[in-house]
Amino acid sequence: MDHEERRRELAEAAWRVILREGVEGVSVRNVAAEAGWSVGALRHYFGTKEELLAGAARLVVERVTGRFERGRYEGPPREAVRRMLCEVLPLDDERRVEARVWLAFAAHSLVDPRVAEEHELVFDGMRELCRLIVRRLSEDGLLVSGAGDEEEAARLHALVDGLALHGLLGRLGSEEMLAALDAHLAAIIAEPGEGGAGRGQEPRVNRGRAPGGPS
């Protein structure tokens, strides 16, 4: 196991503590016990609680980014964007765990400025993904909305975060989350041949890989 794999192992142990006890339950001692490590060995990778929290937050971004990099997002634009955004919705066990960690950071960031800094990593990564999606649609002449790109990216981000929150709380099931996402995408994306391209350009379908995940 190399250095980065050990850091991921410890960040995953921090996730388990967060899921069980909340962010406030994270400490060097608690995470070391969860991972089956000595405190001294853990401090070789994360010297403080703050460094542990940063590692746990970055792991959320890394996991989502990894799925984007492994995936291919081909076909009609709405379907491609839908598949990309589904990577961050709690539609299976893996994504549900990631979303629960995200929610724990979000809640605790309201009372702890240090946690708020780490939560920014996750927030900024998701906002950048939405910017990339909207920018690509705009460049390809497929964005129907009359809003500016930044405003549309903010709307898309708010929708996805809201769906994830409602899904985690049991207010929406998977089918309902997907139906709400589909309705929004149908309202803002013109498929090639439908007309109404957002910037007066000829529509083009991106058949390559995703433009990139959160960073």
C-alpha cells in the first residue's frame, strides 16, 4: 500500500466516524482507533484534526472526479448531462455515503469556521462542474435559457444540491429525483434538430469524454 492509499484509508475511516458520530466526533484518536492504527502512525499522514477533515472532504471530490474520468458521456446532450449529474445524486449506496458526508460537512460548517473552509472544497468542485456543463452547452448552441452562463450554473447547482438533500432525507425517491432533473434539463437544453439553440449557433453534439469533474 503506497502513501496515497494509506491517506485514503484514513480518510475513509474519518468518513465512518462522521457517518456514525458527526463531524464533531472526528479526532486523531477516534479515527486512529477506527482504522486500527496507532495515533503516532496516523500523525505521520494527518498531524491534526483539521488535516483529517481536509482529507475527508477532498476524498468526496476525488471519488466523484474518479467516476467522471472513468465514464463516457456520449449521445444526445440531455442524456449526457443527465448521466454526469447523476454521478452526484444519492442513487446507490456509494453515492449515498458520499452525499451523507457532504451533508455532515454542510451542517457543521454553520457553527465551525474551520469545517466551513473544508466544505468549500466540495461546494467549489460542484459549482465548477455546473459551470463546465453550462459553458459547453452554450458553446455548442444548445442552451435554451436566456440567463447568463454563471446564473444558469448557479441554478443547476442549487437544483442538484436540493435533490441530493431531499433524497437523503427520504423526501424524494430515486425516480422522483430523476424526474425533477429531467424536467429541468428539458427546459434548458435544446436537442440537435429541435431548433432554438441558445446562442444562435449550429448545435453540435459532444461525443467525447466529460469535460472534467470537480476540482
